[in-house]
Amino acid sequence: MDLTEGTQQEKIGRSKKMMLWFGIGSLIMTFSALLSAFIVSSKQRRDKDWLSNYELPSAFYVSVVVILLSSLTFILAKKALKQNNGQMSKIWLLITLVLGIAFIYVQFEGFKQIIEAGYNFTGPTSNITISYIYIIAVVHILHVIAGLICIVVVIYNHFKQKYNANNMLGLELAANFWHFVDLLWLVLFLFLYFFRDRI
């Protein structure tokens, strides 16, 4: 496909989508590096201070459900906008925002459960395994916050009636990033859940 084809608006849309995918690619590499470091550390410190029988907090299980629901509500928001139902689209976006905030709250509940189990991020009660879990979860939360900012901007623009069935680029970009962040947490959670059995 010739990227120079189409109207100026179509060209801008394609370039913005391409920049988003470049950004997502760099995030994939960042989290791949974190998971690689996790694996390497587990091999190097297996007989030292690596915790191979760790339990993920129950709140992390809840967070998976919450964030997947938020992806569903974003899909419904986009579908409603395609049907020119702006009001319903706004409602689904607001629900997505609430679910995103709920996800962060549940994640912090997970950290609380880890601390109650006797593990802190640093100090005498810390453990390298749990510290990695903290880092992976916190770095992901930072990207969720970025996604929430995008959703707030989209909601603001939506209330200013900037989007319709023929003009939804901003919403599409935010949706793609949000779905990536959601899928990323699912992958991270499954990795942390199943990897413990392979150490």
C-alpha cells in the first residue's frame, strides 16, 4: 500500500497509527527485557535466595477480570460510535475509565496482600523474586495510567462532539493502546503464574 495515497486526513491517520505501533513495539521490548531478567535471575539464584514457590495475591486474579472487562467496554464504546450513538459511546467510555481506575486500586490491594504475606519491596523482609513481581506490576501500572490519561482526553473530546462514525481516529488510537495494555497484563500474569512451576 502506498502511504502517500488518500486525503491529507487519511495520511495523518496512517502516520499516527504507525507511530503508535512503533511505541507499542518499544514497550514489548521493555517488558521482554524485564521477563528475561526474571528468568536469568531465577537460574542464577536458584540455590540462593530465589523464591520458587511464590503465590500471586488473589487481587491479581481479580485485576485480570477487571482489565479484560475494560477492554470489552472500550469495544462497545467504539461500536456505539460507529452506529452514531454518541451518548451510549460516552457511557461505555466512562465505564472503561472507572474499570481502569478500579484495576489500579485492585493492584495496590495485591501489593498489600504481598506485604501481609511478609514480603516487602526492599529491606530485610524483601526477596528478589517478589521484588521482580513488584517492578513488573508497577511498570505496567504506569502504562495503565498513561492509558487512563488517553481515555480522559478521548472522553473530553467526545463531550466536545469531536468524534462521529466518520471521524474516530483519536478514539481508535486510545482503544488500540488500551487493548495492548490489557493484553500485556494478561500475558504478564500468565507468565508469573506458570513460570513458578518451571523453576
